[in-house]
Amino acid sequence: MDFKEIEGARKILGLGETATMREIRESYRNLVLESHPDRAGEGKSAASERFREITAAYEVLVSYDSSYRYSFRKDDLQDGPEAGMDEDFLKNYFDGWITDPGNEGKQSP
């Protein structure tokens, strides 16, 4: 898998240069619903090809995401996008995420 393949997949799904996995899934779901061959009427052949193209693009991005190595090292978190966040914030975020996944790091009242 190379940049050109990932870039093509991103464009097929109508994504910007950055996207969360949730945004990738939402775009995929919306596009396959729009182009599903059973909804195409007379243009089933074209819809079927578009459906396969969208699915292949989604699979490329999911494969890329699943092979990405995330770092949970303290140094990387401090130097990464969260560099401006203090240790207490990160501790509270991750503690909430681990103990209450549905709460997504938000503090309970």
C-alpha cells in the first residue's frame, strides 16, 4: 500500500486530508447506501461498479488504519498533538476512557 492508493481511496470516499475512523465509516455507509445496486433501478451495472469501488476504497483505509502503530508512551503523548495538555488532564481522560468507555473521558458530575 502506498500514498497514491491511500490518496485515491480517501478521494473516492470524499474525505479531507484528515479523518477519524468514525468519519471514514460514516462516509462509506452513506456512499454505499446511495450507490447500492438494489436501489439503482435501470443503472444496476454502473451502480454495482461504483459500489465495488467504494468498498475497495474503504478496505484500503481500514487496512492502513489497522496497520498503523499508535504510541502510548508518555514522551510521545507530551510531544504530540496533546503537548499543551497537562498530565492531570491526560490521566483523567484515559482513566475515564478505561473505566467508563461510554463516557469517553468526560468527568461524571
